[in-house]
Amino acid sequence: MGKVSGVFILVGLCLGAILAMVLIPPSRPGPAAVADAAPGTGAPAVEAEPEEPVVSPAASSSAAPDPPPKSVDAQALADLVPGGQVSVVVYDRTAKKNTVSLKPERSYTSASLVKLLIALEALQAGAPPSTVQRMLSVSDDDIASRLWTVHGGPRIVTRWAAKIGLGGTRPPEDPGRWGDTRITAADVAKIYRYLLEQAGEGTRTTIMRALSGATESGSDGVRQYFGIPDAVGSLPWSIKQGWACCRGSRILHSSGAVGEDDRHIVVVLTSQPTSTTYAGAGRRVTEVVKALLPAIDDM
């Protein structure tokens, strides 16, 4: 029995060893072991897990949209002249287009704006530049009347309307009343475009020098810095203003070039109740021009 028992014990031990070899697999290196393998050993490379990209808050959102273009509510301008009429044109000479337009074809009494046409005619005929400059800078009516008579009166208007293409400009019914010439905002803007872009250098220099040197008060004592000068702050300007009363309404107009290199042509024509004063009506014109600043401020 002792030998037989020993045999069984030996056989059991051998079977246990065989079963252990079959059931327990040999150990193999894990990923860390492979990653630490020396270069050139032939160990397969281990791809690192891709890192999540780091995205800044600014980059994660779409680019900020461009600011909306500056604009003017043209219809709201009419509310600034209660009981009256207002027409506006702003022309950008760089963009070559109107940026504001409100009733541009409405007809108004020109008052002193017709002096721009008188100046063009007089200079073409050889009038002294100093005389023309004074007529414009202080809005001298006596000089205007003299030049009007000498150079053809109403024919000045018809000649220049045909030359420039002023479809809404008409000479006065009374040939002696140059201030009753009929104009539109669209036509006044065309006069400035002609002056700045087509007129001869001498004519342009003479007229624009007078307009940039306009005095605060006209020769009749009326303050002529309403509208453009009072509204545009430090922007450079050249102006021709107009005022008249009281044949049914009080007329106040502000027109000129505003900005560096005379970039913006600005025309504001108004017909207001005769019950308003020149000062009060002028403040309304100034408020209209202030409302146009988004369209004429180049900053």
C-alpha cells in the first residue's frame, strides 16, 4: 500500500503541473512596457491618445460681425421742421452716390443760393475774383444785384441749368428778383459737383475760398452759421447759406461741402412758417444737419 500511495501522489503532482501550464498563459508586456522599449528594437510604436484641442473662448465663437453701416432715417428728418417742408441731399464724392435723399426734387425759392450761379457766370465773364468772393462770403445782396443785371439776369439761370443739367431750376418770374429763382436739393448738389469736379481751377479756387471763409453774419446782419457750421463741429466746411422772408413762408437753406477734401456735399432746404424767427428756424436747420452726422462723419 505504501508504494501504491506514493505512486498516486506522484501522478497527482504531475497532473497538477500540466494543468497549471495549460490554464495560466505566459505573461506579456503591457502598453507601458512597449512604450518604454528602446528605439531600434523593433517594438511596435504606440499611438498616444489624441489630445482634446484647446479652444479659447474668442476662437470658439464665430468672428464678430462688422458693425452695421451708418445710416440716417430720412423720413424722421421731416419731424425736425414742424409745420414746414424740408428736403435733403447728402452726396459722398468718394463713394460717388447719394447717402441721404429726402424729397430731392421739391421746388423752393433759392434766396441766396442762386449766387453760386451768378458767381460762375461772373467769373466766366471776367469779373474780379475779389468781388465774387465778397458776394459769396458775406452774402452781399448789392453785389449780387449788380452782377445779375450786368451778366444777363434770368439768362444766367437758364444758361447754367442747361450746362450743368439742372432739371428743376427755373429763373424767377420777376426778372429783377434773383432770389425768387426756383431750385431743388438735387440741383444744388449738382452745382457743387460741377464746381468741385468740372469747373476750371481758377473758378473753383475763387469760389471755394469764399465759401470756406464765410463770415458768421451776412451783410444784412443775419447770422449765417446755422445748419452746417453749427452742426458739424471740427469737420472742415465750406458753405453757401440762403434766407428770405416773408412771401408766404420763411426760407432757410444750408448747403456746402463737409469733410476732408470736400468729400460730402450737403444740401438742406427748408420752407418754414413765417411765425418762426430767423433764429428759431435756423436752429431747426441745425438739428436737421446734426441728424445727418452719421452719414458725413468720416471717423
